[in-house]
Amino acid sequence: MHRNYWIGLALAIVCWAQADEHAVVQRIHDRIAAQKTQSQGRYKVTIPNTTVSYEMVPIPAGQFSMTPDRKVKLDAFWMQAHEVTWDEYRLFMFAAKGDENVDAVSRPTRPYVEMSFGMGIDGYPAISMTQHAANKYAEWLSSRTGEFYRLPTEAEWEYACRAGDGEPAKLDDYAWYAANSGGKYQKVATKKPNAWGLFDMLGNVMEWTLDGYAPYKPGNETNPQAAASGPYPHAVRGGSWYDSADKLTCSARVASSADWKQQDPQLPKSIWYMTDAQWLGFRLVRPSKLPGVEQMYRYWNNGVEHDEQ
């Protein structure tokens, strides 16, 4: 009876937390849906009550081959012009109180080490966050701006990377990687953008996608996503400052691993930080169609984050 009591209490707490999170997502969804105008073309967003901004780049609807036997069709969306920087991400990590909707979004615990690892803060890409942390940043940013953001699917990421042209002819012009990075990440948007105006799609830091790391299936698909079935592996794209040139292609995939937080001394290990992945970051997309509340919830809460510990 005693054991059953504690199990029941734990389940009740989980159910209460999920219900509360659903309520938060509902409020964010309603606020976004109430917006009367939608930005078109390339545009700039300044995070409210700050001087920090980022650019959104329109990605046209289209289709492409992820593999010779996998044909993918995608709706239009916007993608951030560069990787999320520390200037942006630290607003989320150390956010001040003051807005009910914003304050209700879960935010990271304080890191136990300096998370840039001495490589730089201002204008540099944020690194070493879990996929869960990237998802919650997307929720937080949506609550702040009144626009819906999420991680890109693998298909969206690769399509945007290719930009209709495929791989860049001169990698050094477009990417920071092992041969030219000096052994650290570099400021975002200091290399050339691709044909659609996206910087650092290859190199600088690898980027999280929404998808679990799953085998490709041949066929024709529209807006595909491989839902996560466990905490590992998820699909990471783009290669990094640490990698050789052969790993920086639009089609190269990396599977996330528990080893990426191996040196985390905390027990249980953090659901927020990948302290061994100092080459890992992300950027967000804004779909052209606003999802329903339940789908929005699933984008930001994939259900496996606590298994990462």
C-alpha cells in the first residue's frame, strides 16, 4: 500500500504538470491566432523589451530528393537566417519575471560551468543544449513574440540547406570547419549565405532537428517528420567547426548520443545541457500554417526529455 501510494502520487504530479503545460500552450496558441497580420518576405524580429534581434528568411514551397528513392514535398516556411546566438538564448536562460505567459514556460536550471567554454558570447552561436532545451526555447520565443516557432524537421533543414543549388562549390567561402575554424566556433553570419540567404547551414555548429534518427523510407512524402520514440538518437545536421570537410554536406546526418553529456557530474544528469557537445546548436523555423494546440504541444514537449537523465 505504501509503495502504491507513492507511485500514485508521482503519476498525479505528472498528470498535473502536463495539464498545466497544456494550459500554457493553449494561451500561447490563442495569442498567436489572434494576430491580424503576418509578416511576408524576409523580415527582422526584435525580441520584446530587449535590443536583441534576428532575421527570418522565407523558404518557398517545393519538392526535392532526400535520397534517390525518397521524394519529399514541403509547404513554405520561414527559417532563422543564422543559428540562435548566446545574445538570444541567454535571455531565455536567465529571463526576468514579469509576463504570466512567458514566466509559465519551463526554463533551464543554472549551468554548473560557463557554457561558452571560453569561446565567446556576443554574436556567437549558443551551444551544448539538449533537444528538449531547444524545444522549450522555441516555446519561450513564441510566447514572447506572438509568432509560432519550432525546430525544423530533417526534411525542412536539408531542403533549406540545398537552397535549390545543392552543395556549395567552395566550402571555405560558406563554412567554418576543422581546417579554418582555429579550433573553436566563430561569430554567426561571417561567411557567405547560401542562395536563399541562410548563413552557416554547414559548419560552425551542428543543428538540432525535430526528428528522431530513423532510417529513410522510399516513397513520396509530404511534410514528413519522424517522431521521437526515445531520448536517443535524434537527428542532427550540418557538421561543425570541429569536423572535416567530408562531414559538411546537406545530406550528412549525425545521431545524438548520451555520451554528449558524459562528463555531467549531476545525478540525475541535466535535461537541459549537453556539456560534451560544444559543437552543437540550433535554429528555428516558423511554418506558414499555424498548427492546432495539441500539435503545438507535441512540438515543444516530445515526451522523452526526462528519459535523457
